[in-house]
Amino acid sequence: MILTATQLNQVDAQMKRLISTDNYYGKIYREKGIEGIDSQEDFESLPFSSKEDLRNAYPLGIQAVPDEEVVRIHSSSGTTGKPVIIPYTAKDVDDWAIMFARCYETAGITNKDRIQITPGYGLWTAGIGFQAGCEKLGAMCIPMGPGNTDKQLQMMMDLKTTVITATSSYALLLSEEINKRGIKDKICLTKGVFGSERWSEKMRNTIKENLGIELYDIYGLTEIYGPGIGINCEHETGMHYWDDYIYIEIIDPKTGKPVPDGEEGEIVITTLVKEGAPLIRFRTHDISRIIPGECPCGRHYPRLDIIKGRSDDMFKVHGVNMFPSQVEDLLQLVDGASSEYNVTIAHDDSKNKDIMIVTVEVEGRVDFEEAADKIRSLFKSRVGVTPKITVVPVGTLPRSEKKTKRVTDYRFENQ
Ligand code: ZN
């Protein structure tokens, strides 16, 4: 995607404004002698911005307007260190609601719908974003917030909720409860709108089957407004994103160079009209690709593929990029395989090639050799790499309460 003339002017105007203030990025641009941009080339030579910067600028170093124009802040907490604070002007809040309403419309939701909101309210951009978009659309908002499943289901039946918004894991829980309680015929849901966290095909199908609804993935992050900057349409050919508010480029996470449309890499977002805290070339660490061509729905908004993983988790063997999520998806297709596995990658000096060993836990009732063959052929057909497979009984691999380290790469440890 190349910046249109309008987008180029918008970015230039945002930069000039930043440079004229004491904003964190304004100072960086001044120090580097950057005065604005005239071309795609200028744009692509601009430094990236990152979550790290936003932490350094804590609490309000990235505010780019006078205090009297800020109407709200949101915050995202990282897994480590200081949180990040994002200030919003009245226009930013309104723009976000407009984008979110557009998401609902793209999902075929209208002002006749009743939208039950279960994501959390507070410093996060979750609940309030879903609500503002709903009100902008003119639909009935049922602002439940998270938890209290009994009450959620009661309201869902009494108010005849037609759209559920949730995290995918809470949607799964609700769908299982509805099934268990045998109240499916009292539920009027037709659609679900879920945050685009990584979720498996198995989970998606369970929700679809339990509830008999259409599912929509919404994309967004607190640093760039919040959820609502993109969503899939009924054709499920990726997520349309709103290029009148944001510009997206896909870069090679190692070199930082933009890759051609269609190729996978890290999503980098530039806001086009944000006032409170504009961000230029913000690295999201989400991995996806731009889907080239037109969508069958006829909308001209460009499309992002579903989020494949985080660039921090990516590993590469025999020239193929892989993510733990792909391994998880594939293991779900194997009868008896548990969700526990690990991947070891090393370099065989004598043959001068990389070796990948996948260790998988399989239930005792299943023939280990057959399971290993199945896993090997799935890797070959779905990933394009044939690893060595070791099958072990369930309970063999170490469990951890924190995030389990799945991939060990010895290739870089001795360098
Ligand atoms: Zn479409």
C-alpha cells in the first residue's frame, strides 16, 4: 500500500504539529532535523515508534494538545514495566465511535439490534469502545461488563439480545453454559463480535455450533484508538480497515523494510487525523499481511488477514516463518494429542542444515507411531516443513503456571 496524496498530507500535517510542540516525538523529530514529509520515500525513512517510547513518555509525554482539549485517557498495561497512557480529545473519542459504528455496520448490525457488551470497562479501551460504537449506530446497548454469567444469560433472554460482544474465551464459556442449561431456544443471538486475539479454529467452531451465530473479528489496540479500526465482512476474506483514519504498512520485523502487499510481516500503523496522541509508524508486533485485490463485498477499504501471531514468537526453519499458534492449530487435528508440546531447533553441522524436533504428548489409547506419522504429514502439507516428531505420554512435558516456553532455538545460542 502506498500513501495516497491525502494520507501523505495528513501525516505531514500531524508531524508539523508534533514538531511545534514539546511532545515526546516532536523533540525526537527536531533533534533528527526532520521537518515533515513530501514523499513515500521520506515517510519510509521516518523512525518507528514503539510501546517502549510510550513507556518512556509516561505519563503524558505523548500528549500533543493543550490540557483543556483532552477529555479522556486510556491505558494499556504491558506484561512488564510501566503502563502506557493515551490522551484523547473530543474529536478522537468521536472518531473512534464512528469507526466502531462502521465495524458494526460491516457486520450487518443495524439500529434495530440489541448489543450486549461483556468486555471490561475502565482504563481499558474495551467496553467503552463497544458501547460508544453501539450508541453511534443507534442500536440498544446493554452494558453488562464482564462476569456474572447467570445475570448475563438472564438479560440475554429477557431483553432478547441479538448481538454478543466478548473476548473469545468468554464467548466460549457463555456458549457452553447456554448449551449445558438447554436454553438455546430462548436465546435470540444472531451475531457475535469478538476481539481479534489469537483463537483457534476449534474454539470458533464450538461457539458457532453452540450458538448458531455469525462471528466477526474486530481489530484494534489501545495505542491506536482501541478496538474498532477494522473488522471482517460477511465474506470472511480478512478484516477491512479504515484507511481514512489509519495507514497500515507491513514490514519485515528483522530489517524494518516494508514488504510488498500479500507478503507476511509486522503490522505498523500510522494515525492520520489523531489529535491527542498521534503516532507515526507504530510497531504493533502483530503479524499479518495485506490481502491484495478487491473484496467480493465491493467495499473499497483495504484488508488485513487475520492476526497470525506476535513477531516476538515467530521462528524460522528452512526459510519458512512459523508461529506456536500454527503448531497448536495443527495438533488439534490429531486424535489423542494434548495441547502440550515443544519445539527444538538446532543446526546439524555435519549436514549443514537445520533440524526441527517437535515433541508432542499423546494419550495412551492411541498408537504413538500412527500419531507421529499424522503429525509429520500435517506439518508437511500445512506448514511446508517436515520436522522430526517425538511422541511422549500425556504428563511428560513440564507444566508452568506462567506462559510456557514452547520453542527452544539452539541455532543462535552459540553465536
Ligand atoms: Zn468485504
